[in-house]
Amino acid sequence: MNPQSLLASAAINIGLAFLILSLFSVLKKQPSNASVYYARPLSHRRQIPVHFPSSPLRRFLPSLDWVFRAFSVTEAEILDAHGLDSLVIIRLFKFGIKFFLVCSLVGLVVLLPVNYGAQEVQNGSYFTMDSFTISNVKIGSNRLWVHFVCLCFISFYGMFLLYKEYNEILIRRIQQIQKLKDRPDQFTVLVREIPLCMEHKARDCCVDHFFRRHYPNTYLSYQMVYETEELEESVSHAKSLSRKIEDMRKSCIANKSNNRLSLLGLLHRETSKGDSDLLEEKLQALTHKIHQLQCRDMLQKKELPVAFVIFKSRSGAAAAAHLQQHSHPLLWITELAPEPRDVSWRNMRVSYKLVPLYRLGVVIAASLLTIFFAIPVTAVQGIAKYEKLKKWFPPATAVQLIPGLSSIVTGFLPSVVLKAFIYIVPFTMFAMAKIAGCIARSKEEMKACNMVFYFLVGNVFFWSVLSGSLLDLIGEFITQPKALPTHLAGAVSAQADFFVTYILTDGLSGFSLEVLQPGMLIWDILKSSVYGSQKETSPYLYSFPYFRIIPLVSLSVLIGIVYAVVAPLLLPFLIVYFCLGYVVFVNQIQDVYETTYQTCGQYWPYIHHYILLAIILMQITMIGLFGLKLKPAASISTIPLIIFTLMFNEYCKMRFLPSFHHYSLLDAAENDELDEKCGLLELHYENAMNAYCPPGLRPVNFMASESSSTPLVSS
């Protein structure tokens, strides 16, 4: 990629970002767009945190008010209002800013002059991207020891920041668990593979007998889980009918208030009344069916070998969750229950014994997707390597007929095409994770995070490097096959310009579109044009997409770390990337996305793992590059650095990871003691008794049927 293509990509992305962010700042001021840009405050019936300008001129002028507001939000405010999971996202962007700010100083002040002044000007090609990378350093030059020192500094600085962040997140996790003492999951254990009682041909009596016998002082009650798919469909249908009836009633009232006394109006009123009566009859019949399905005899036939067992204390629940209950390891399997809103009721139907098969199927499907995705990635690299592509595909020379088009095609188009293909990947992986047998929605998102991250590393990073280098050197490979390993060793530095354009596109254009929410905005406009003012617009509220944001941002961290020593010119772009991402996602967390569950920071161990993997990958890459530059002493000296990094990883696993996977008996006992002193312990475990009622058995209120508002059957 030539400098003109790189400049074209930068200019287009900066221009698009400026245009989109200016448009967003104007649209955010319009009261009609509040359901899109202030969905969270509206859904909580809270006042919108800003005042819409009364002056028409101010409302249609772009401003930076939302940026200043984002920077004024403190971590304490995010933690109190949205929880530790949202704060983890913000801390990821802060980590990127702190890490790459220091790396940029080292790279621009130390490495850039070393790379730039390493060789003489040759054939006017001095001012290319390669002139500022390690590729410009002569073979065997002692300047490579400067790169080795910078490699050590960046590695140790990254590990220092990771340790500091892990420790702070753990402290905040413990504090938040103590703050959320009223959560039912602290008193509840999920029990799976419950054996059938041969005497009563049921499992519920087995649960009660087992826990009363073995936990007589702490056991309180239980809630069986049932196969209630048919019941849930009936309840959903009944709610839909109820909404239609209510809409018809509101429409009739509106017509009466408008004094529509024409013949057509009277005819419409009579028709609406007939339809309403018919729907009410259907609703009554459906309500009767629901009550039949909720009968205890019917439920017992659909009993699953799963139950939520509630204890009188957190320490009792923690002890039961961490112990093996039976000599047969596939019976009476216990673990701490997820919080009620985090439970994946659909996967409760999956037998624990079949979960490994489900996960294997998901791994195979994800692997096949990764393999097939190599085709568009190779095509993208073909576009980026336009000069070589012309030799193998002569019709591509037609692009040169329009002045400047080749720079746009090779500089901007490849990263846009790659980003477009990548957009669907997180949603596809999340759909796969949902059928992996996870018992909690948060576990599904974490699994999706892992699959998306490794997919991106395999395809976007490794395959972009390999396919780009192979296309670039395919002619030489045919004539000199022995030279291929040498060329592939330098592939990482050869692809630096492509990853600069990727960071620009993902950061400037990607984050700008994220904050604009064009899909929701277009849908809202279409909905308003169809319904007009007759139908009240509800806020477009969605849960925060951890499965999409964490892997994409972690990939940018990985690219930055790997290229920190190889191509330091990439690092300033990453500072812009993380600063813009910080502002955008503080805005999204505050106003757009909802916190649908709370894991108290369990996403951070995954982020820690991804960043540490990037540091190790950087070190391995530098071993290859030092070998390519015939500096074996530097390569050998890097091996102890890798060993130290792996030891650091193992220490972090021992020091921090168990506290994220388990609820310690000490913390549980201390929280119990605090509750006993305040007289709240009994209230909290009594609240847990009704918290895990399956969806089909929860109390509902159909507006047209008072009989259905009574509490439903529970164990």
C-alpha cells in the first residue's frame, strides 16, 4: 500500500467520523429521537439528563456537549448506576489509553528515529510505511538491541498495568457483592441431575428429603424446574390478545372524544366492538387452558431433573455449591445459581450429561465458520495488494482510468469490506453459544466473547498477515520456493499499513456509527410514518452487547501490542481509537443500553487473558524478526521474557481467578453476620424463595381477565 492510499483512508475515515458525529450531536437534541438516544432513562421513568434547547438554531447546530458530559462521568457513578460489568468496559478503554500513550512515547521518541535513520535513501522509496518499521533496519545491525530493550519495557509495563487492573477489579467485585447482599443468588444453589424417587415417581420429594437430611440447619426450600414451553407460548399469546383488546379500547375512547358521529364512524365503532368481544372470548378460553396447564398434576408430568435450592444463609449456600454431593459425580451436581434475571431457562432442559456434546457441536460449527471466512479475508487482501493483483487479474487495471480511485480502492475499501464481513460474526457466534447448554445468559455471552475473539485473531490477524504476504510474493514463491519461510517471517511488518487502515475504519467510522444507531433511527422514522401519533413510541432498549464490543476492542489491543515494536507509527492512531471509544461507550452505557444482568466483573479475566496473549504473541513475533535480521543473541534473550510472562500468567490465575469463579465462605459468613446484626437475614432469604419461579408459572395480569391475576402454582 502506497502513502497515497494510506492518506486517502485516513482522510475518508476522519471526514466520515466528523460528519456522523456532527449529525449525531444534532439528532440527539431533537425530542422526537429521545426513544433512540435516551432509551435507558425513559425506560426507568427518569428525567432525561439533559435539557433540549428551546432555540431552533441551537437545536440544529452541532455541539460537543455530549463529549464533555461523557468525560465528566466518574467511575463511581457508572458503578452505582450500571454495575461493575459496565465499568469493566470503561476500564478496558482506559487501559488502552494508558498503555498506548506510554508505548507511543517510546515508539515515536526512541524506535521511530532508529528505524527511519537505519538505511540510506534508495530509489526514492524512502518515504513509505516500511521506512518507519523494523523492516528498514539493516540485517545484523546493533540497532536491534534498542528494539529488544523496548520489547522488554513494553512487556513489563503491560504486565504491571494488567496486575494493577486485575487487583482493582477484584477489590471492587468484593465490595459490590457485599453491597448487593439482597440478591437471591447468594442464598440459592442450582442442583442438576436429580434422581427420580421410585416410590412417588417424582423428583421434588427427593430434593426435599436429600437436603433436609444433609443440611438440616441451613436448608430452607426448593423450586423445581418444569418443561413449560407450551405454557409459556400460551401465556405469551394471552398477553398479545390482551394488548390488542386494550389498543381497541383506547381507539374507541379516542374516537368518542373526537365526536365522530358520521355513518362511517359509527360503522367502524360497531365493527371494533365486535372484534373486541371476539378477542375477549378467545382470551377467556386461553386463560382457562393456562390454568389447566398450571395444575400440579400436569406440572409433575413435565418435571425436569433440575431445581433451585434456597438456604437460610449465604455460607450454607456457598458450602453446598462447592461440595460434591454424591459418590457418583454425575448425580446431585451443585453450583451457585445465577441471579434470577440471568437464568437461561431454555437450557435447563438440556441434560448435564449431554452438555459436552452440545459444546463440541458449537466448536465444530465455529471452526467451520472460521475456515470459510478465510475466503473473504483473502479477497480483501487481494484488493489491498492492488499492484500485484493487476499482474494476475488484468481487468483490475480499469480502476486506474479514474484519477485517485486506485488510492481509495486500495486504502479505504479493504478495511470497509472486512469490517462489513466482521459485523455479522458476533451475532452468529452468540446464536451458537445459546445452544451450548449454558445455564446463564452471561455464560452464553462469555462463551461468545471467546469464540469471536479467537475467530478474529485467526482470520483478521493471522490470515490477513499470511494471505497478504502470499499474494505479495506469490510470483517469487513459484520461482524460489525455498525463500518462502524467509518472506513469511517478515509478513507482520509488511502488513502494518493494512492494520493502520483497519484501526482507522474500526475506530473512527465504527464507533461513530455505534453512537449514531442508524438502524434504530431508520426504524423509528418508518414506524412513526406508519403509525403517526396514534401509537405511543416505546424506548428502544437493548442489553449491552458484551459479546460484540469486548472481542473487537481486544483485537485492536492485540494489533497495537504486536506492532508496538514493529511499526510504532501505528500507536498514535490507537490513542485516538481508545479515546473516541471511551467517549462513545460512556454515552451508550449512560443513555442507550440496559444492564440486564450483573456478574460483578466476571468479564475481566477474559480481557486479561486476551491482552496477555497479545503480549506473548508480540514476543514470539520479535523472536522471528530478530532471527530474520540475523541477530540470534536477541532472539535467545527474548525466550526468558516469554517464560517470565507465562509464569506471570500462572500467578494471576492462582491469585485472582478463583475469586471470580467462587463465592468465598469467609465473605459469605461476614455478610451473614452483618445481616443478622441489622435483622435483615430472614427478609433476604425469604425473598429468595419466590425469585426463581419458572416463567410460565409467574403471576400475570391480563387486563381483560381478573381471574388470571392470582398467584400461580409453585412447589
